[in-house]
Amino acid sequence: TLTGMAQLLAGGRIDPNEAPQGLLENLPGIGPERARAILEARERRAFDSLRAIERVPGIGPRTREQLEPFLAVDPG
């Protein structure tokens, strides 16, 4: 989590397929419930794009847009 926070502070982005729950919870508009939902969704199927995060209950286009400066999906 500290490494991810340092990455964000340096202007980097984190991958929602790898970020721990504690880090996800602290992103704008996420919180504990949505962070858990992200973890559950990625266990079923990895996110192949940032737009795919909209399949998580409670995350729509507006929330995804808020998250774009903080998240990036690694295509590999």
C-alpha cells in the first residue's frame, strides 16, 4: 500500500488488477464497499481496460472518469 501511495504521489498510476484493497479504498469515490467489489470482480475476470471497471456494482462512467488520473490497466 505504501508503494502504491508513493507511486500516486509521484504522479503515477496503479493497476486495479493488482492494487490492494487498502489502496483502492483511498481513491476518490471508492471507499471500502467499492474496493471490495473491485477485488471480487477482478477475481472473476481481470480488467482488460479501465472502462471495464464499470462492470463493478456502484461504479459507472462518472466514477470511472474520476479514477482515470489514478488508474491504468497493464495490458500484459
